[in-house]
Amino acid sequence: MADVFCAWCRALIGQSPVDHSHGICRDCYQQMRGIPRLSEAELDALPFGVIILDERGTVLAYNKAESDLSGRIRTEVVGRNFFTDVAPCTSVQAFQGGFREFCRGDEPSRTFRFTFHFPTGPIPVQIVFLRMGSEVAVAVQKAIGPPV
Ligand SMILES: [Zn+2]
């Protein structure tokens, strides 16, 4: 049996016979589920990045933590396409492909590791997609541990 850690806060959440099991603890999941109800000011107060996308990938909201991580200014990204205009490094199967699958499917959330390629260098991150009607909240934080 291998220890299973929360992919978001790294708290030990249990044991699994599968070595590389992913999961999010209940506290983190509760916090994430509240994201769709937050105001812009409340999104800005979060300690991790949040990007709200419509199903075409248009950026509807971009919070302060994400702006700090990426070095991009909110007013320059809202209304543009995330995959083609804002973060072209994400227009790959691992991110945009997963996003399309997620939009077509019915999972409430999806968690995966990714590496952003910013002009300042690569940054490994933990990503969570959360469904909010026809829109998707993308939560982002710097990954802990070795890059994948
Ligand atoms: Zn957690």
C-alpha cells in the first residue's frame, strides 16, 4: 500500500494499492466547490490562481494569484482565448485536450500536473478543473515535488 496525498494541500488522505493515485482531500474539494460563487474580490483573495473559461476557452475571469504567477495583467487576458492567445503552451493534449474532454463529459472535477512555460522559465503546477454550468474554473498552484 502506498500513501495517498492530497494533490492540492499535500495532506495525507489515505492509503491506496495504486502507486500514483491522485486525489483531493475533502477540505480542499469543499473550498474549490465554492469558487463559482465567489466575487471578483473574493477570487483575488485566494492564495492560488483561478482562471474562469467558457467552453471555447475564452477567459472570463483571471484572479490576482494567477496574474502574479504568470506575470500577465488581467485586463490583457480577459476576453481573449486562453489556449491560443494567453498561454499557447497549454494548447497540447495534456491541457487543452483534457479541457475538451472535460467539457464534453460529466465529471465534476479533474486534477492533473502540468508545466507552464513562461518567458521566465518552466513552472510545474497542479491544475484542477471544476465544472460551473457551461463554464470551467481552472485552479492553479505551484506543484510541490519533482516535475512530471
Ligand atoms: Zn487538501
